[in-house]
Amino acid sequence: MVNLLRQYVKKLTVLVPLECESAATMLALGADKILMGPLGHLSAVDTSLTHDLSPIDRDNDRVSVSQDELQRVVRLWQEQAQKKASNPFESLFEYVHPLVVGAVDGSSALSTKLCIEILSYHLKDKKKAEKISNTLNSRYPSHSYPITLQEARRIGLTVEPLNEDTNKLLFELNEIYSEMGQKASVDFDERNSHDNSVLNIMEGKGLQILFQNDKDWHYRTEERRWVTLNDKSSWRKAEFVKGKTAVSIFHIR
């Protein structure tokens, strides 16, 4: 995405009126400058994943596992263990499969590498880019820790305050998007429902790209989990054609 934007502009600025978290923070790293409003914040980009061998919760769904969680378990074990030799992984592997641990570590390494590459579009100091990336991927106590303007500057990002008028306009735009993105589900009974929510919205001049959920949900009592049926979800394109709005399927592979 950053590479695509860079093909159209020489200087890239990201506006952050509200939360810009996780993958959105990663994209923001590609900007020459980040403008943040009073309520704007970034977040950590430490990764988590749901693996085919991940633990199962009480609803029989696979649990997402993060590198930060695994590292904290090991660190707490080592800090509180007695002087005798103790291997935390021996007990950890009873709950988290070794392949999941390996996959999470690989995902974390990929996230760190991507952050460095994205920063390299405008930041030529490789050591500084590595420091910022390592900070965002492993230095915060929670994935949702709010990185405000002052903190963003402290870790080395080029950040400035967003002017008040632009901030107000972005709030108005956010209100429109929030209305579009409201949950739109219909419950048929306690075990069946239909979801028609809009999950993602991207806009350009006279063009809007959105991801529309369009699927039925059914709860399988014997498996204790929800499954999807008749899934027609897709990316869709809305544009003006001869003065009218036309919506079509937008194919992305």
C-alpha cells in the first residue's frame, strides 16, 4: 500500500484525528510526516496469529497467540523460578503447540522487518529505523497502548499537531464512516442470523471501495461454534455513472 501511494506523491502525509492502531500504524510509518489531533494516537504493532494448532477456547474457537504474551510468560517464569534449572517451555508446550510458538516468532520477525522497510521510504538512517521498529514491536506492555504525539516524537517519528479546522472536518468524515460501518445483522432465531455489515471503506475522487459482509451465521450446538453459510461477502466499488451511484463487485486477488 505504501509503495502504491508513493507512486503518486513525492511527499506523503498521514492525518490521525483518532485511533490509528496496529496495521494502520504500520502504514503510517511510510509517511514523511504524521499530523495528529488531540485525540489521535498510534499503537504497538506487535503481531498475533491464529494457527491451525492454536489452543481452543470454551466456544471451540482457535485462540490468537501473540509474541508478547509468550515472551512475558517465559520472562515471568524465569524471574520467579527457584535457583534450580527450570525450562518454561516444557510446561508451556502443554498448552501451546511448538509449531504455534515458531509461527508466532516468525510472524513477529516479519512485522519488525516490514516496519524497517516501510520506514526506509523516507528514513535513510538504518539504525534509527531499526530502533523505531523494535520499539513498536516489542517495547510496549500492551498492543493497545496509546502512542500519543509526545510519545511518537520520543521514539523518533516525525510528528506534528493537526490544525483544528482539518481535525473538525475529519471528525465529520468519521461520523459518516461510523454510520456506514454500524453493525447490520438480522437475527432469525437464537442459532441463525444474517450479517450485512460494511467492514472497510476507502475513498478517492468520485469513487468508493468497500468490503461488504454478506453471509449467514449458524450455531452448531454439537461443535459449540458459529459457522458461516451462503457467504457472498466481497469488495465492492461505488462510483457515479451518468449522475447515479452504481455499485459493482471489485475483484481483488
